[in-house]
Amino acid sequence: MVISNAQLIVRLLVAATLGGLVGLERERYNQPAGFRTHLILCVGSCLIMMLSIHVAFDIVHRSYEADPGRIAAQVVSGIGFLGAGAILRFGASVKGLTTAASLWTIAGIGLAVGSGFYLGAVIATILMMLALTTLKKLEKVFLSGRYQQQLTLSVRDSVGIIGKIENALAKCNSSICSIRTEKSNITGMMEIQSIIQKPKNINIARITQELHLIDEISEIEIQ
């Protein structure tokens, strides 16, 4: 199968669109891998799939045996390293598993688009969006006694600070849903932006009180 220039452009654009849609949802919740990561990953895997087809077709004309899935198969195993980078551990909690799974799946979607399997790619994207949005709302229904708030902290950068924050929240039966950090090498300070989940019967003042007990924290803002 020869991929024309028009097909090449269309497939890359479709891959960018589908990857960007999923990435936007991850970006909304401040996940380590967001819009650009998902878009680039989907486009990259699409390109690798088309490269596999192109190389296989070229070799066939030279009377050699070729398997167009051989190069593309390495994406499935190789993406595990990128997904592992999205998984973070804070104290006893592990965050980023959903994002890691979305990275692995978006690579598969890119491969599907690259091979011309548009219907499968689109349906898979729709199912992913439903899982990341609609099903997330259903989780909130089952956890109706809890809700989320944004927590911003200014802290002195030190080893184990995230674990201390996680432990302080755990005392209030609360936990971190997502987190993003920004360090300053000049001041030695770090800004932590996170989404926390807490029971409705837990007062914000109690959480603030527990966080103030951590010496490294200088400013606390909860919205």
C-alpha cells in the first residue's frame, strides 16, 4: 500500500486532533502529561506506523519479506518508559496511573490512524474521552460525600516535602488528586499547585491548621 502525500498529511492531522483532544482533558486537571505531550505522542506513533508501511512496501518491491508491524510494535513496549514518568508516588498514594494509561492508549490510536484505521481510532478516542470525563463524574456521584478544591502552597524546597504534605492531608481524611510544582533555583522556594479531595464535613480551617505545622510551608491558599 502506497501512502500518497495527501493521505500522509490527513493522517498526521487526524492524529494531532485526536491526541490533542485527550491531552486537553489531561491538561485541565494539571497532569504531568498534558496537551502537547499527548498530541506529539499521537503524531509520532502515527508517523512510525506510516514509516513501517512505507519501508515494508519498499522492501517487497526488492523481493524481500517484510512485516509492516515490526517497527510499530516497538511503540507499544517503548511507550511504557514515557508512561512510567507520569506516575508519581506521594507517601502512601500513587498518582498518574490514568495519565500513564492514556499515553499508552493514545499511542495505539496514533498507530491506528497511521495504518488508515480511522474508525477504530475515532471510536477509541470517544471511549477515552468518556472514560476521562463522564466516568469521572460518575465517580463523584459514588463519592458524593467528598469534593475537590485547589490548593496552592509556597514551600522551601526540601527532600520529602511532598510526603509531609500528603501526611498532613491524610490526617484530615483528604488526599491529592493532581499536582504540579515549579521550583526557583535562585530563592530555593517551590510553588505547589494541586487539586485535593476532601470530605464535606472537614473544615478548610482544619486542613490549613495541619499544613501550617509543616515548617517548610510559608504560604497557603485554598480555593
